[in-house]
Amino acid sequence: MELSAIVTPATEGGYVAFNPETGTTTQGKTIEESLANLQEATELYLKEFPMIQSGRSLLTTFQVATHV
């Protein structure tokens, strides 16, 4: 099953990895470590809460006006 991962730098250092399909979130010192942790956490989540995959997610961006 192919799922999405959003990886962002953590304010305290390292990286946070988030899977939007399940809501699982992990962290690690490197991108690779955070993704490995996310894979493990998501697999454990899916054992408890099976999910029917209905299609691929779409990741896109959008802009908002900033008020300074």
C-alpha cells in the first residue's frame, strides 16, 4: 500500500514526519529516520485500524495573502 508522508524540520532539531491518510506522526534526527519511524508507526496503526485504500492522495500547494 502506498501512502503519503509530509516531512518538515522540527523546531528542536531533526524532522517530523506525518501521514495524512492515518494521522500518524513521528520524528527522527534525519529525514530517513523520521520516515522509517513513520513507516513503523503507520504499520502498527493499520494492524489495529485497517484502511481500505480508495485512491492516491494528491499533494499540492496554494498561496495566501500575508498581513504584516
